[in-house]
Amino acid sequence: MTAGTSTGTVPPGRSGYAERGYADLAQQPWIRCRSCPALLYRKRLRRNLDVCPECGDHRRLDAPERIAQLVDRDTFRPLPGPAPQLDPIGFVDSVPYPQRLAAARAATGLAEAVLCGTGTIGGHDLVLAVMDFRFLGGSLGSVTGELITRAAEHALAERRPLLLVTASGGARMQEGVLALMQMATISQAIAALREAGLLTVSLVTDPTYGGVAASFATCTDIVLAETGSRLGFAGPRVIRQTIRQALPADFQTTDFLLRHGQVDLVVERRALRPRLRWLLSAVAPESARRPGTAPAPDGPPTPTAMPVAMPTAMPVATQTSTPMPVAAPVPDPTDAWRIVRSARHAGRPTTLDYLAAAFDGFVELHGDRLGVDCPAIVAGLARLGDRYVAVVGHQKGHRPRELRSRNFGMAGPAGYRKAIRVMRLAANLRLPVVTLIDTPGAYPGVEAEQHGQAAAIAESILAMTGLPTPVVSVIIGEGGSGGALALAVADRVLMLQNAVYSVISPEGCAAILWNDRAAVPRAADALRLTAPDLLRLGVADEIVAEPPEGAHRDPAGAARLLRRALLENLAPLLDLPAGELVRRRRRRFRRYGAAASVLPSEAGPE
């Protein structure tokens, strides 16, 4: 029910082999496979690309190892530019966030959870961004997002294909909602490549979950999965703990993904390089091959080959330009938790309540046109004053029966596909879009995973980045992680006074970082999830006042306040040309996180 967060710390001094279930290969000539009883000679395992020759188990590779196996020898060049240090919300749990970063850098020799650069495969130029699970579980933070976005922008400027190799537990909770924003930032960079006719390929490796799975891992032109990988929006533990659902034996494995149409190909490691070379050849004319580079044979790379320019550690820059504003702490941690409880109040007005009281008429449109109508998403055409608009929103309900029938506002893939359909209809009809967001998160069940929950969220985010019509989003209650962001890539983002917007729920954060249910109020405070917090961070544009004691005390008054805010925020957007709307929206999401400190001129005011 989150974007998939991870702490993923690796103890300093431990090798990737030991962390991934093997004895330390740097010290022992013989190691035992994690998946079978085979005792393997270290050099033999290396020659076999770190795949067990007895059972075929693919051990995890770190980013330098992956690059060495994929690209032509001596062709990898890291992209220029240091990775800034960033602690955007001053997060502290048992360990201050900067200390976690320092430990990860010392353990991995990398500045961040991704290594980006240029190279060739079979003589064909490309840009690649390779994630490293050793670094805080490959979690997606602001700097990680900035580096991947820069790689995509470099691919666009040089007109080269982009390869993304994913290995991640999801968005980085220690950076709050700014980590969540990276899903949209990277997705819109991929959208620009798609619009330019440039190939994008994602290579899913083990594991790929949460916000990474629900954005750039699944919204590229071609999605490959390495044998033995796992991919999903919610991990098995989250599903068992939240909805207590039994899981199939092969849940989220490559067999599961291929059978349910979630990936284009499942490829063994030995065949990855030939397959990528073939795909690059299909989109690149012979004249585009790097001069003087002969086509490489379709065999495996030399296991010992390591790109000459591979850095042991990227430079880390200290922030010297204007820093990202840090949200001031709520004076009392219980205040943030009180607001969370208010956002979840069963009497709080829902999307249908606001449609009845704040709008002047509504015609609901049903279904995703693929056989399903998700009850957790309401979508259709409405009238607001003298103007027609499209409205898409999460629907929870008030009483237990209605809450169950609406799945507590947790949408499945069909809900997000219905939303995309109605938003695209609005664009075709030149109607503005209003989204009303109130969800604990996207539904994490088995059926949702079977039908492509991660890809549906990714496609909704991608579609909204380029929607050629005004979009105003309002967080009316809970803004739960990727399930909320999928409807919140907007020109204007408003939050009701007692609404919240977060990368993970306070309960989930407390369970992972404190392992203590009593720490939930403290986690709510640390996540900086209230409307004033989000306003200070620049994620929200305006706080919509609520009646005294909250919207649930006076729903009609709350509807009047929401109507006025919508009319005021839509008005200045209506006269902007479609191209300018898209340009401003993409500039908005480009500025979050690291971009605010290292790219001030590109991420300036709208």
C-alpha cells in the first residue's frame, strides 16, 4: 500500500556476495550456491557470469559488475556531474539519514543507488542507468531520480537509446514525498524520449518493487526481465501483512510475469547482451554504429572485462547553491498523527459527496474497456459553474458495507486504466481535468499484480505528464504513495487543511524503521506529510481551508470551500496553449529534490 519503500542498509565491509546469500568470494575459493547443494569453485562461477552451473540460480550483480557484463569493453564512460548530498526533510529514526547515506557510500564505493553513463553494445551507442541494490536497497531518492533523469535527458540530447537496469525496493522513505515525486520526474523524461522516437528499454533484475516498478521499470517501450527476477508493486510481505492473502508459489517471479503479460521477454543472463544488441540494431541504421567499432559476436561477454572508465566511487558534492527548503517540524509529533486520523475519518466527504455538492451535475463513465470496472475509482464528466470538466477520483465510502464495496478507495489496475481513458477523453474534448485523491494506496492483492498494477500506475503517471489540457489535483483525505501520485501529476496541486500526502503510511514507516507500533506518531511527524509541510516543500500549491473541526463536521461547508478553490485555480490555466501547459507541468516536476539545488536555472519558477 506504499510506493515500495526500503532502508536496505548494507553493513560496512561486507561484500555483495555475502549480502546476497553466498560466502565471501573475495576470500574463499569455494562457495555454496544459495539455491542448491552445489559447492562451486569461485572462478568457475565468475566464468559463468555468476550463474550457478548446476541449478541456474542468477545471483545479484552490483552496478559495476552489470555494466562490465553488458557493454563493449572499454566503452563505458560515466556521465559528468557530481551527486549532491541531500537531506530534504531532516529525517531521523534510530539513525540520522545522513549517517545512513555515509554508511552506504562507504560499503559500496558509490555515491548513490545508480550508476549512469554512456557506452556501446555491439558497437551501438546508448545511455544506461544501472541501479545497485546494495545502496540502501536500491531505493529511489531525490539524487537517484536526478541522476536517472539526467541520463534520460542526455539520451534525448544525443539521440541515443536509453537502457534502465532496475534493482530496487522502492521509493526512499527517509526523503518523504520528494522521493515519491521522482517517479513522475523520471517518467516524464521517458515520455520525452518516446515523443522523440527514441528507444527506451528497461531490464528488470531481482528485486524490483514499489515506486520503481510503478514508474520507469514498466513504462518503457520494451520491458525485459532477467531470469530469476521478481517484480511487483507490493512485495509479498506487504500483501500478507495488509490483506492477509495467500500467495501463489510462483508469485511475482519471471514465470508469473510472463504468463500474465507483464514483461516482453524473460532472458537468461548469458543471452542478455545478444538480445540487447539485436534490439539496438533494429532501431539504429548501420551508419549510426560508432566509427571503428566492429559488431560484437552474439556470445557472452568476457567475464573479467571491466570498463576502463568505471569509477570506484562517484564524486559527492556538498550543496553550495540554494538548498531545497526543509519543512519545519510540527511542534508536537502527535499533531501530525492527529491530522492523519482526521484525514481517515469515516465521516469525511468523499469524491461522490463533493461531486453532488461542489459541482453542478455529473455523468459517471464506467469501465476500462478491457472487461473490468473498478469501484474504487469514480470518473466522468461534470459541470463546474459555466464550464464542463472531467473528474476522476478515489471513492472510499462511509459505512462498512460501502467501504468494502469500494475496496476502501484502493484502486486496482482497471481503476487507473479507467482514469487514463477519461483523462484522454477530456484532452480530446478540450476539457480541463480535476482529480480528487483519497486513498491509503493502490490495492496490493494477487489479482491486481496479475493484471499489472505497477504498469497501470506507471502508465497513468506517464499519461498525465503529457496531457494537453489543464489539470488540477486535490488531496481531499489520504494521499497514499504511488496510488495517489497516479492521479496527482497536475498543473496545480491543492490539499485540504486536514489532508495528508506521503511516500508511506506512518504505520508502515514505524514498522520498518522503528519496529515499534508505539512509534507511529513519531513516524507521522518525521515523514512531513501534512498540508503545511507539503506547501513548504513546494509539492502543494495551496491549502484549502476546512470548516472548524474538520470537513467531516460540515460537509456542505467543505464543498463550498473546495468549489471556490477549484474555480480560482482553474481560471488562470484555461487560456494557456496546450504546449505551454505541458512544458510548465514537466518543469514543475523536474524541480523536485536534487534538481532544486543543482539545477536552479532549469527548475525555476513557473
